[in-house]
Amino acid sequence: MLCNSPHPWTGKPPVFVKKLSNMTAISGEEVVLLATVKGSQPMTVSWVQDKDHILRDGDNRKITFENNQVTLKIFKADSTTAGKYTCQLKNDAGVAECTANLTVLDASKFLEPAAIKLKNLSVEMGKSLILECTYGGSPKILVKWHKDGQEIYSSYKYNITTTESSCILECLNSDKEAAGKYTCEVSNDAGHDTCEAAVSILGLLLSNIAQYKLL
């Protein structure tokens, strides 16, 4: 004989009203994954990182469920906290899940030792001028070159070659206008850094003296 309960379950299944959002953080920053939920109580909340790492309160994280908000707070993001996070809600009426990706970036920084950075150069007039800047950091890295504060681009005068870890600026003909201060700037979502070099053109001074004597 089948018997029906005199008090059937009329609770509402859990629902994510506001879902988790993908986040990008700089290493060392605090990260808060937050979602708004609804559904009948009692409701349990669980968090998993990368499908198999069940998360609990610890030295570097705090999990809360208050006022219809589920929160996972990571006090200091690093490479171990990057990954895919899943929040699961469960009550007697059902189960709901929501996921978000956390990306942790390193601040863009020129590689040490300092010798790898740009160096001051003296180049003979008419010869090719080559400046190479080596850098590191999380991709995608944007590289810009400036001369005396003005951005320069690849052209009939300049050739710029960029890889994931270095950028070469070649001035194809070093005339008097090639002398000055050159700056390489790298940037990504985490920040930016610069280095610079002063370039002088050999023969420019002698040429100016010869012209002066002819006057």
C-alpha cells in the first residue's frame, strides 16, 4: 500500500540569483568570490577548487553564508589559488551549482640582473643603432618605445621586433636626430615598468666643429 505524507515537502530548490564572476587578481591581493542565492532552508554550501579540492576555512581563506550571500574570501592570491571554483548549494528540494575562474597575475617586471636592461650607447654616425630590452611578466605584455618622450613606431627609420620576452629597436641610420633618451615601457593587466638609455652619436661633435671652422 502506498501512503502519501500528510505534509508534502513544499520547499523551494536553491537558485543563484546573482552568479559568481570570473576574476583577475595580482599576486598578493585579496580576492572575494561572491554570489547571491535563494531557496528554502536548511541549505548547505560547499566550495571546490578545480573539481577535486574541497575547500574549508583555513589560514588563507574564509567561507561564509549570511543574508542570502555565499562568500569565499582569499586573503592573499598566489599561483596555488588560481583555478576554477565551484560553489554548490543543496537542500531537500534540489541542488544548484555555479562556477568562476580566478586568474592570478605577476606584476610586469624587467628581468634581473640590471645588465639585461637598456644601457647607454655611443654609436658612430651613419651606423645602425640597436637597443634590446629583455623583460618578464604575465602575458599579454604590451611594449612601447619612446624617444625624448615621444612614442616611436616601426617605419622607414625604425625597425621594432618583439617576442614574448624581449623587444629590439633598430634605428636604421644614426644621424644627429638619433641622439637622445630612449625609453622602453612594458605593461600588462598587473602593472607596468620602464627602463631607459641615453644614446650619443660619435662624429656629431666633430662634424659640428668642422662646420664651425668653415664659417
